[in-house]
Amino acid sequence: MKKIHLIAIATLLLGCGGSLSDEQRKKLHEGMEDQKIVRLSDAEIVTASLEHGRVIYEAMEKVGFDAARLDSIERQYHVSINLLRPGATNALEVENQLIEAYVAGAETGSVQDNIQKLHAVNNPEQYDSLMYTRPKVSPLPDGAVKVEGVWNIHLAKKDVVRSLAK
């Protein structure tokens, strides 16, 4: 539908005898690129989400996990970032399950990053976002680690698909 609107606007502008400026032409091409149909498998989307989450986490590390700077990272990457601690009451069910899994995994030494598909509220058969998770751990004297919390980075599926299309 948007594609039809873009074509109609372009035709109208050209049909009126006017010519498009370079900026208008650039916006028109960007709009057409956004409407391009791309076929990707779930595996490709999940892999790209994992890589994208790692890039964002590295950016978070560079700013020392400073809350004020995390806001700018959220805006830059169009994501939502939060740190949930074990026992958090404001966590989603899937977030609580991940915290429990990380706490249990810390005993066996298995605390790695993860990606989860989050289902659309109105259609549980589809997912519209993904959540990259990475535990915040501190070392214990016996060599094991303690899970202090879990960093959650919520990624929109459409943003991941757009990044793959480029």
C-alpha cells in the first residue's frame, strides 16, 4: 500500500512538470527500499539478532553500563535495554525463566548470551520481537560465578530484517 502511495507521489511530481531535488529523490529511493520484500528464514533472523545484540552489548560495555548513556544507545539502535535481578517482580514470565536458567547454569559454569523470540500479544503463532540476554555475573572465591542480574535487550524483528536487507 505504501509502495503505491510512493509511486503515486513520484508520478504526480513528475507529471506536474516539476523535477525532484536530490533530497526528494533520495527519500523516494529510501522509501522504495523500505518496501522491498525480503525472504529470510527464522534461523537467519535469529542469527542476525544474536550478532546485533552482541554489538549493542559491546557498546554498553564501552560506556561502562552508565544509565544516562544507555538511553542514547537505546535511541541509536532502536531497542529497549533493562537489567533484571533475580526475584524481580516487574519481569515478564520469559524473563523470570531466563533468570532462573542463568542462576542454575552458573552452578555448572554455563552462563552465555542467548536470544529468545517474543510472541506478539494478539497472535501467539507469530513473533514480532526478539530479546537478547546476557547475564551480569561476579566471581566467587571458589571459582564459580554468581548471577547478579540479566541484561535484556529487546529488538524489533522488523529492524533486524531491515538490517539484513541492506
